[in-house]
Amino acid sequence: MLYDINRTEEDYMKNYIYLGIITLLGTTYHSLATAANEIHLPQNTTDIAVASNHSATDLLKASSQPTRVNAVHLSPFTEELSSTAITIDINQTEIINGIQYLQTSGYLNLSEDNTAPGLTVFELFVPAGSETAVNRLDVDLLANTEYSLMAIGDGFNQPISLMHMVDDNSPPTAGHAKVRVVHAAPFAASLMDTAVSVRTDMGELVNGLTAVEFGQNSEYFELPVGTYDLNIATPDGSTRLIDLAPLLLNEGEVITLYAVGEGMNQPLAALAVYQNGTIANLPLETPFDQLNAALSGAWHNPSTSGQGIMVEVFPQLQRIHGAWFTFDTTFADSG
């Protein structure tokens, strides 16, 4: 449906903003901001996609949002989860208390709509309730912006500290998911030795991600919807460090994938944080150094049709049954 919308005085005698003709479509939600007076937009047609359950009035009301932050605990500084709890103060006020390793605070509002918090001081206390902060991060926060605030480092290989990123939770293009990869696994003391690549199980690089070091991220990129079998490996791909089980990327999803753990206090693993601030521990492939049903199968060489091997693994019995199917390629002598 077409709408000709403008912002006016209550008596309709004076128009402040001329939007031109817009088309409202029953798909995705967008917003219009009326942040300044005497703005005259060109009188051409603009397509604006709006959720079918939102009216044009709702569209104008949803013109801005508060600045928000989602705290993510990625610091594997001890083995016992209950002892990993931390506190984060914001501008000398305790705001986040008691979140444990691989937990998030969810998005927290730091300002009113359309208001920039400005210079904001984040302080990290480890463990929770400590009197002295182990790290301080000063950030000039913008209006109408969402941030991730991560506690990273293990205190041994890499120092425990705070890191922040701007979150872009706007939807990807149709038929795609939007992905960001963050290296938060402090498994080596040298940053060079923490370098990893992100690959498919066929060995192909994902978005050219190779030699990504601890504390770095890929920025956002889009992938077509579908199921991906991914792993985080050494830069040359020769050794898989984190082997993810098949991961389904849904249309419209915005997902940040974190490589976490350091292999001592906490195992190497993968974590997903979605655009609504929710979190998921991603399942991993069962390691092939253990007996498991995934090792079962049958194989043959196409050049020797009808011949091959079959392996059946029984993990609970700690037994493997194997069979080799073969035959002579020439007939035996009749004598």
C-alpha cells in the first residue's frame, strides 16, 4: 500500500518533513527517524519494508533505540565454573555481577533513545566481588548503537581484559545469514602462535580467514542459508583445533561465532551469540581418537567394483568388527 507521510504541526498548517511517497510491504521491519526540522526529502518513491503487524504510526514511533551493551564472559581463568563469576562496573556503578564463563548479560540499556552515553568507563573485577579492578576500558559510546563487551584472556597465556565491538544487528540480504568470527581462545602466550584459520571440513577457507590471532575478529560477512561443516584450524589447515558439528544458518540470522577456551582450565570450544543477545554452546564433532559410531562405514575403490572394506564400531563393547570383500581377478586353473 502507498502512503504519503509528512510531519506537521498539530493544526496541520506547517509541514516539517516531507517524506515523499513510500510503499509499505508486509515483510521486514524498518524505521523512520524524525530527528530534525525543516528537512525536505526528494519527492520520489521509496520502498520501505514494514512488518505486516505494524502500522504507519508504529513506523514513526520506532525511529530510534537506546544504546545497549551485551557483556559476554569468555575468560577461562579457572577450571571450576562457579569460581569464574565476574563483576563489571559501568561508570563506577556495579551493573553486572555474577555472570560465569560462557554466560552473557543480555542487552542492557545504557541511555535513552537517540542519546549518546559518551565516554563510558567499564571496570572488570575478577573474581566477582573483588575490591580492585583487573582491567579498565574507556569507550566513547554512540547513540542508537549496540555493543558487545567481552571479558577475555586467561591470566596466564594472555592477560585478563575487556574488549568491545560494535554490533550490526541489521538483517542480511534475502536468502543469507550474517556471520562474524571472533578469536577469544588464549591457548598460547605468543599472539603469533594463537593464529588460526576458519575452514570447511573440505579444507576450503571461509571468507579468506587465515592467520586470525587472539583478540581479532573477521567483521561481518554474509553466507547463503544452509548447513555448514566448519572447523577452526592452524593457519595451514593441517590440524583442526575446534571441529564444529554441522551448523545450520537460517535466513535473517545475525550470529557471532566465538572460538573460546585454552585447553587447560576450559576446553577449546565454540560459542554463538545471536542478534537478540541469546547464547548457544555449539556442539563439536566427536574426536576420532575415541571409538565412536561415526567411524563405522563401508568403502570401496571404484576401479575394483564389488571389492571393499566394511567397519562396524561398537563403542560400549570397545570392539571393532571389520570385513574385507575381495576376489581374484583371474579364474583359477581348471586342473
